[in-house]
Amino acid sequence: MRRILLLVGLAISVATTLSAQVAPRAAARPATLTIQVTDSLGMPVADAEVTTTGPVARQGVTAADGSLRLANMRAGNYRLRFTREGSIALERDLIIRPGESPTIEVSLSPAPVIPKAPEPVPVAPPPVKTLPPPGDPKITPVPLFLEKNFIGGREARKDSTIGCAATGAATLHQLRDAWLSHAHEEADEWIYVVAGEGTLRVGASDQRVHAGTFSLIPHSTAHALLPQGRNPLIVISVLSGPRCQG
């Protein structure tokens, strides 16, 4: 009987010792951390990089279903960082307790889109103005020209082209009647009085003119010539700008 009791007590002692040895080993078993990453709509996010710092430093990338398993993790405090191109980086703290294999779910938000600066609009260089081919030179003796082309006694006005080029024209005007107000929108006008007397009216201003008077009338400026006396007012007008049509 004593032998039986001794054997029973020995068995209980052995069982207790084995149990005490197995429990710490089970508690010390490495844990597995399961991670699930989704976007703001709950869809799985692949290729998200996960790094852990703590008792064990690990790194991995989520699969197509947004999951990642990190095995052989030890108990302790961890800092997890989640990064992915086009998403805002996220950090989370995690405590892994002995004997636990936790699962953590995180959601990544899209990174704000930085608008691109507008590309500068290319500015075309100003067109290069080139003069047309020069014409033939021309010399006109004005007194001799007038002897052959003097205004008739009953003519109110006589205009004779004495110079014509691709960038302007010169005209001899013989006036017995007034040259009413007019303007040249695309040409400046130079007026030289050859003979006679009169009044040059520019806008509301009147200026007495006579032989030898030279005047410049800017383009788009209204002006008029008013002969005075018995003799015609004879002027040379040079228009600079448009091509001569004569």
C-alpha cells in the first residue's frame, strides 16, 4: 500500500513540474501580427510599406488584398508606420502582450493634390518689319512743273502726284477753294506751302500759312486748308505710311 501511495505522489510531483516548465515556454512563444490596410472607401490597399520599431524591427509590403503578416514578433511596445505613394503617411502605437497574436486595421487617406504651376505661355517675338524693295528715284523741279500744270482759272482744285513710293506719296495741291476738314487714319502728313496764303485749321486752332511754311499733321488728326487772296494756295503734301496708290 505504501508503495502505491509513493508512486502516486511521485507521479503528481512529476506532472506538476512538467506543467510549470511548459507554461513559460508557451508564454514565450513568438506572436504573429496581422495587418490590414484599406483606403478611405474601405477598399484594400496593395503595396503599402509597413515598418515596425520596438523589440523587433520589421518591414513588409501589403499584398493585393491589403494584408500583411509579420511573424516572430516579441511582446512589447511597437510604433508602426504606414506609407504608400499618393497617400498620407500614418503612424500607430501597438502593444503586443505575451501569448497574443493581434490584428490591426488601418485606413490610409489620399494625399492632397498639389496643383501644378501653369506653364508660361510662349510669347511670340514681335514681327520684324521689313521695307519693300526701293523704287526708282525721282526729281521734280516744282517751278517748272507748275508752269506746265498750273491750275486753270475756273478750277477749284488740282492735285498732281509728284512722288510715289512703297511707303508714302507726295502730291502737289493747288487750291482755289477750301480743302475741307479731313484726316488720314493711317498716315502722318507733312505740308509745305509753295506759294499763296491761307489758313491751316487743325481741330479748333487756326494758323496763318504762307510760302515757306512747313507743318506736320499727325495721323487721325482732322485738319483743313483755307486759301485766301486772289492767287491759289499751292502746297506739297507728303503722306508717310501707306503704299502710294498713284
